[in-house]
Amino acid sequence: MKKRLLLNWQWLLLFALGAPALTAQTRCGLTLQGKVVDAHSQEPVAFANVAIQGSSIGAIADENGLYFIDNICAGTYTIVCSHVNCDHVVHNIILTEDTRKDFILESHGIFMEEILVRGKAEPLKAAGASSTLEAAQLGSGRGLSLGDAIEQLPGVTVLNTGATIAKPVIQGLHSNRVLLLNNGVRQEGQQWGNEHAPAIDPFLADRVTVIKGAGSVRYGADAIGGVILIEPRPLREKPGMGGEINLQGLSNGRTGLASGMLEGALKGKWPISGRLQGTVKRGGNLRTPNYFLDNTGVEELNFSWALGLKKERWNTELFFSRFYTRLGIFSGSHIGNLTDLANAIERERPLQDGAFTYELGRPQQRIYHELFKWKGELETGELGSLQLQLARQFNRRQEFDSHRPYGNLPDNFDEPQIEFEITTHTAELAWQHHPIHLLRGSIGAHFMQQANTTDRGALIPNYENYTAGFFWIERWKNFPFPLEVEGGLRYDYQWMDVGLQGRDTINRQLAFRNLSGTIGAIYRFPKLLELRFNFGTAWRAPNVNELFSDGVHHGAASFETGDPDLQPERAYNSSLSFDFDDKDKLSATLSLFYNVIDNFIFLEPQAEPVLTIRGAFPAFGYAQSDARLMGLDWQLAYEAMPGLRLESQASLLRAWNRSREEPLSLMPPDQFEHALRYSFGEDENKAPYLRLAMINVLEQTRAPAETDYAPPPPGHTRFKLEGGAQFRLGKQPLEVSLAVFNLFNTSYRQYLNRFRYFADETGRNVSLHLRVPFGLVPRSS
Amino acid sequence: MTFKNSKLMRFLFVFLAASTLFWTGCQKDDDNPPTDEPELITTVILHFTAPDGGTSSFKFSDIDGAGGNPPVAQDITLSANTAYQLNIDFQDESNANDVKDITTEVKEEAEAHLVCFAASGVLDIPVTLDTDANGAPLGLETELTTGQAGNATLTVVLKHEPDKGAANACNTGETDVQAEFGVRVQ
């Protein structure tokens, strides 16, 4: 309706002003029409202005990019097509008859950004402390493991089991206290164990965000340590095909890795997008500075695909990922009983120096994880948007002890001693309402059904677990007023039915329910400083291993017993962050946190060892205490001179058992990283660079006395060198990056590595990574 | 080639859609009933044969495995100043209806096993008589010579994958069994 009025008005205008020309030209009443499209997306550009230069004759395109100018006389004209978000285009035409003329506009920055924001529903900056790593920053660490790749963030450390298993630790907390979101779905597997690494392909991660502390009402109450969001690349929207190939080689373990991704999008009425991605990895025995670690090879075979369809009012996405790994557990770590452990510690180095081989023997783990998810989003017009997500996950974990089970060959030649299978179904419904005055927010519900079957071993029982959670988050923002406030509430109910454990029937039902909440504020001082404060309270129901564990943990020579009467943990977490950025030379973030956890569940050594036919095992029972974790993280970058940047970051933690008045065990020691980065060019993101980092880990002097088999190892300093360059080989862009981990081949041990009793950490590791992006459409941006 | 590839794309999508069915379809659970740790050795039996042919057997057992009830050991009674032949048996008695002999298996994998002994009191450690295929000691057949009367303890340790070339081979490898008996020599 509006359009017609506009055209009529134009027509009138044209009539009035064109009248003098009418007399001079021979032929009049011609029409000029066509379409205005965007050069990149081929999408129509709505409401572009098409005008004849030097006159006021023109028209405005409709929402489909179509324009129409009539009643023009024959002649030579200069037509200008322009749009507020695009560079204008000028065409000279000789008009002798009715003419069609399409315009292709080159959109510039602002428009592109707008599209991005609209397409991704960019989450608002969290009031709590958080940091993000993009694909390029994840860098060479991805060739090691996901945990190693995100360890570079302040406040994040890793818990290792040997050199092949790495779990992320956020401000001292890990495992079930840290929630992993793989493409929007809570990763559900056997993540409770210290030696259970996240089953996610590091190359699937395009962006990793770490939210520290118990601030996340959105993702689940139990994440009292924090949340790690792992997001794959958004599906391609621009019609055409493209992809990339990643090749990486690492000297230590002679590890080779290939990862490929192919993506495409159709144009037209059904703009379907798709992506196919896969990673293959193989590595052999790793080496410390002085000896090989026997049986530390790894094999990984992962793939994923995604399909999406995005319409104006709704969009939908299917996603499937599969992760499979076979990894060796350092053979020197597998011991029978306490005497064996004492012997191993006394030796100070493994009995055998080992040799290089790709062969994987026992002990070994095989882990399989698959995720299948469907997501749909609907714009409900006036009300907001509605999102529904359904997912199924299946996780199988097999552990092979150092010798195969006794029994008749060959039936049990390749049999694991422990096998668990967890199947999880989740459904999540969220409604994001349109701003009501200055409030933006969402309300949602989350349901989960989970079943664990233990096929072999009796360490944990079979169980079924049902949870339901409801959340409501609102955020108040009055731009440009500098204060922004966010609050959220969540209620969760969990019901668990525990069945068989080995040959015993436990038959217990447990129910837990509680509230969690968060309140946070962001205050922006003009230009330079941003202040973020967050207070959150969350709870976590005891996990099945804490309730019902019963058995020997071979790698640790310990007998662990659960306590079915454990109460949920309750955390009260306050954090205060300062973000400073002078947009020129200095940027810095400082986060302080103070985390009080009541009923903190931990493994407590028992006075009497457990006697078995294999000898005596020290006994550990799950117990509860009130705990306090506090500390600070910082990250700082200073441009000392053009191209040269000084970087510094630190993770400091003090963890205290308030009930026992002693430090908590297995808490990361203070860690610093200082680096010099030099880039050979103007554009910091594209120019070749070199970065030398010094990583300094202090000795953990705050560990409970006499509960460990060996004192915490001394502190150490190691170096890392990184460099990268982007160039073109003909028309083909290439990215090469080089990294040397443990540059000076330093011998050291880490307190948070469970195998520190047996062997050193790995020695120098040189990684070469080649990334080859490609596009099958010539006009790639 | 702006979009002549649409056939290829369509093929790709059909392929992907088909793979959904394939990968979710073939993922079935193998429904093994849960079992206890299958490598279980629950029982060690020491068979003593005196020079006069008289035999006696003593048992160390932990039928319910690690945890639960602690292991039970029978006290050994031997005559003084006697050279006994000592043979050792390992069994899995976790299922009373199906007692499994593990000794044969230890013998079959003799290179990967070693029986070690420790003694205190009036007893000396037994002398190993048998060897594996490489000529290294195994320890299932030994000779134990008693001296004067008195009390003693005898500990039998089964090592898996020990380094038999090491100076103290009994400090290497993984302990599968460690059974301590009280001994009375009279």
C-alpha cells in the first residue's frame, strides 16, 4: 500500500518536472524496471533508491528489490542506484524502448554485521566472568586435545591422566561441576571420572566460550564450576559450496591429523544449507625428555554433519556428530596394589624406557559418543521467538586393564574389564520474548531422561535418571545508560532409580529438587572501563559415582566407596570483573571470584585399608565438607611498539576445606603465562607473527598433609613458541602455523596429572599445521 | 559455476539424510548382563607334599571379591626340619557352581607371570623349581624346607608382566594376588 502511494507520488513528480523534456524528445512514456540484488548473497535489496542523475525522477524498490519507473522519454541517462547500507552503483543507459535493468549492489560493513547478528541470535555478554576463543586462537592446541586447546584461557587449567587424557578445570572445579555444551546440547556421558576426557572433536569447535562460576541459570543448575560452550561453525547462508582442509603433524608421538569440512547452501525458495566434517588422528608413543612412555598412542575418528533451512519466520537444523577414540594408557601406571604403587614412586622413572610404536596395547580405553539433534525456531510475530530442541546421545566407554580377563581364549582376548553405556534423551523448549519496555528475556524448560547400563564391571550401578528444569532470565538495558542488569531463576527436579550393581540389587530411588538463581550487573564507564559483577547460587545433586562407587580404581591403586546418603552441594559464587580497553595500546581483564560451596563432595582417605586377594588398597570414601574457593585471573595485552605486544595472564586459586580447616586436595597450583608477540605487518589478524610464551607453574604448597602418596611436584617453567603466516599459492589462500610446545625439552611433573607418580610430562613437541580453505564459487569473500 | 552444482548438492543432501538413518540405526546395545570383574582370582590353595607322601592343603580366599567381606586364610601347620614340595593353585570360586581353574592359564602364559614369596619368622622362602619357556623362574612348583619349630608367615604374590630380567623382579609388574598365611612349624 505504501509502495503504491510512493510510486504515485513519484509519478506525479515525474510528470510535473518531466514536462519540459516532453516537448524536446521524440518518444516518451517508456518504462525502466528491474531488480536490485546484493552482490554476495544474491538476495534482493529492499527499498533501494533508483534515480536518474540530474533530475528528480526515480523510484524506491519494494521489499523484493523490484523497482519500476515509467513515463520516461527516450534519451541517454545516468542512473544511480543507492542504498543506505551499500555502495552506490552508477550506470549509463541509452533509453530507446521499455528497458529492464538489474542492479547489483556491494553491501558494506554495517550491512554485513547486521546480517550476522540477525542470523545468529548473538548471546548477550554475560554478567559473570567469561572468555571466548575463536577457531584461529584455538590453534595448534587442537592437535593435542580439546582440554589443551582451551587451557590458554585465564582461570582454565587441565586435569590430566597421563599424556593422552586432559579434562578442563575452571577455577579449580571440573568433571560434573563443569557443564559442556556441544552445539547447544548438554554433553552427557561418563564425565564424572578424572580420567574421562570430553568426547568432542576439537576440530568441530569453531568457537569456545568459557563461563566461569555458578552464573548459568540457562544451561543447568549443576554447573557450579562453570560452563564451556562449544559451537561449531554456523551453517553457510551464502549459496555455493566451500570448505577447508586442516593437516597437522606433531613430532611427539609422530602424530598425524587430518580434518576436513565441506559446506554448501542452495539458493532459491528453499535455502537449505549443509555441512560435512570429519577428523582422523593417529599418534604413537609419546616421549618425555629422557624416555618414551610405553603405550601412549591414540587413534581418533570423528565426523559430523549438519543440515539447516532458514526462512524468514522460522528455521530448523539437524545435527549429528560421532566421536570415537582408542587411546593407550601409559603401561607403567597400571599397578596391582599399594606395594606396587610404592615401588613405582620409589623408582622415580618407569621400569622400561619404552620405544616408539603406533601399536596400542593394554591398558586401553575406547570411547564412543554420538549426538543427534534437531532444533526448530519460530518467530511468533508480536510475542517473540520459540525454540525447541530435541536430542539423543549415546556414550559407550570401555576400559581394558593391563591384562585380559582370565578365562578361556579366544572369547575374551579383546574383552574390556569395564563397559558402561549411557543413553540420554533431552528436550528443551525456550521462548524468547520481544523487549517489553526495556526488558529482554527468555523462559524455558528442559527435560532429560537418561539410562546407564553397566555391561562389565561393578564400579557403578545401572540407573535411570529423569530431570526437569525450568528457567526464567530477564535483562534490563536502557542504551546508552551505562548500567545493565540481569537476573535469572531456575528450578530443577531430579529423580533417580538405581538398580543392579554387579550382582547386587540396590533398588533405591532418590529425588532431589531445588532452586538456583543469579543476579548480575554490567556498568560501562565512558570508553575505557567496564565493570561486571555477578552473584549466583546453584546446587548439584550427588552423582551416581559419588553415591554408589564400589571398587578398585586401578590406575590410582585406591578402593573407592560411595555414600548413598550424600546431600546436594550448594554453591554461592560472587565474581567481579574489570575490563579495561583503551582501544589503542592496552587491554586488560581482571576477574576476582569468591566461591563458597556447602556440602562439597570429595574423596576422603579412610584409616583402614581394604584387604583383597591382591593385597591392601588404601580406602577412600566420598565425604562432604564446607569449602571455599577464591582467587583471581588476569589477562593483559600491551602494545609496546608497533607490532610488538606484551601479554600476561595468570590463574591464582586458594581452596580451603572450612570444616576440616585444611586445604582441598587436587587443586591447580598458581600458574602464569607471559608472552612476547611480534607481528610483521599492520593487520594483526592476518600478518605473519611469532609468539614466545613462558609458562610458569608454582609448586602447590597448599595440599592436605599426608593424604597423598607423594608430595606435590616442584614448580617449573616451560616455554612455547608459536608462529603463523597466511599467503596465497596462486589463487589458493593458505595458512601455515608452527608451534613448539615445551621448547627447551624441560623435565617436569604436574600436580594435576594423576600419573605424576610414575613418569615425567612429555618433552618437546613440534607441531606444523596447514589450513587450506577453498570455495567452489569464484566470488568468495 | 555459480550454481550448476545444485545436482551435486542435492546428491550430497540425500546422502546425508540417508546416513542419518544408517548411523542411528546401526547403533544397538549389546545387552550383556552385568558381571563382576571377570579376571577375578578368588582363591589361592597351597598343596604341601611331605617326603613320606603325606599331603595337606591350605586355602586363602576372598569369594566376594574386593570390598565386602575381607579375605579368609587357613593357618598352615607343618612339621619341623622337613623338605616339602609346594604346589600352588589359583581358582575363581566366585560362582560356586562353576569353579574355574586359573593355574592352567598362568602356566600357559608363564612368561608373563611370576610367583614370588616372602617369609618371616622361622621360615625361609621356598626355592622355585619350575621355569617358563625362556628358562626364567615361574614359581608354581617349589620346595620349602622347614627348620626349627615356631611361628612364621608366608606371603604368596602372583605378579603379572614382571620384568624377569630385573635385579629384583618381584618389585616389578602388577600384583594379581597377594596372600598372607600364618604358619606354625611344630
